[in-house]
Amino acid sequence: MTKDEALVEAIKTDWRTAKLDARERAMLEYAEMITKDATKVSPATLDGLRTHGFDDTAILQVATIAAWFNYINRMADALGVGRPG
């Protein structure tokens, strides 16, 4: 979607180093929280997203996409997809 290769590389390496706006950072912090420990999501977390312009539908979309990627990656790992041998 972007032709900014430096941005793409920064996001792939560590999204915190990428030139992102506050809204994008809030979204990625939420996705990371879902990935590392979804039980840490609180009403304050969701309110924080709302202050950055995310409505409930957008929050659901971010959560769904993050959860789906986590699921797919764990399934691939569990089945040895992409590992040699």
C-alpha cells in the first residue's frame, strides 16, 4: 500500500522506530497487546483507542485482524509450516 520502503522496513523490524502518527501507534500498541497478553486489554485500553478516533467497529476490526494473524501463525508453527525437514 505504501511505496515508502524505509517505512515498511521500520515496521517489519520494530514498528516503534517507524514514522507513524499517534493513531497508528495506538492501533499497533493494541495489536501488540492482543498478541502478547489479550487479558491486559481493559476498558481504559479501549477508551484510549476511542480518543484516537477508533469507533467500536474499527476496534473490532483491529482485534479480529490481530487475532486472526496470531491464530494463523500459531497453526503454521504447530504444523511445522516453513521449517526445514
